[in-house]
Amino acid sequence: MFDEALRQNEPIDVFFKLVTIYQNSEKYELSEQLYQTMTKKFKEVARVWTQYGLFLMKQGRPDAARRVLEKSLKAVPIKQHVDVIVKFSQYEFQHGDVERGRTMLESVLRNYPKRVDVWSVYIDLLIKHEDYEHVRELFERAIHLKLSSKRMKFFFKRYLTFEEQYGNEATVLAVKEKALAYVKSVT
């Protein structure tokens, strides 16, 4: 039946469906074996590696997940490395070591400071962990980057929304003043 499904459908989708069935049935050994097969058969597909890493993290095996990350960076195209690292850092925040996740994201931002999506993911993770001081530090770093006006507007809007929700009148006013100073500096 599996072979028939492979012939009739996209093979990677069939593998993902089967691994989901195994996990829902709590057949974790079979899930891991299937993931290992998938990493060989679809080694350049980032989703295979990230889902395998998530599976291991949820199983309470962060060291094994970290080894999967290392292997994935040798297999997936270089263009996808940042996305894979960001995914694994999210898994660290959710199921592993928050400090390791933070370090991973800091490293990505050091190398790719203009990746607004990475800044946004990092900010969201810190907000979920109620680490508001670090969120403020991130926003301060972000609003001092040399980015397009559109991207800066995005950061200032997020910063203002954050302060309206988690700050006080003084912090909201401070963000508004910084936004006005930025607008004056570019005009």
C-alpha cells in the first residue's frame, strides 16, 4: 500500500503523512527510522531536517536535534542555512535551552543584520518568554540599523505597539520621540 501511495502521490508528502501517523500512534522508534530514511532520500529539503529536529526536541533529546542541525547544514543548499538555523533556534526556545536559542539568533543577526524576518522572530520569542528588557534592547538595536524607510517604519510600529502593551506612558512617549527624530534625520 505504501508503494502504491508513493506512485500515486508526491513521495515526500507520503513520507510526511506516514511519519505523522507514526507519531500520532506513539510509534516513536518507527518515526525516527523514517526520518533517517527521509534525510537520506530528501537530503536537500530543509523541511525534512527541521521537522526531524522538532521531533527530537519534543522527545526530550536536544543533543540529538543539535546533531541533526549540524548534518542539515552540510546537506541543504547554502541559501536555506539561515532559515534552518532560525527554525532550530525556535525549537531551542520552545523545547530546549533558551540561552542556546538566543545565541543562535544573535549569531544570525551578526552575520545578516538586515534580515527583518529574523529580528521579528527573535522579538516574538522574547516576548513569549516575557523577557521585556531584552526585547527593548533588540528594538533599540534595530531602530539604529541602516535600513530602508519602509523597514524602519515596520520596526517603529512594532516597538510602539510593544510599549503600548507592555510599557508605560513614558516608554510609549520615548518611542514616539525616537520615531520623530528618525523622520527628521531622513528628510
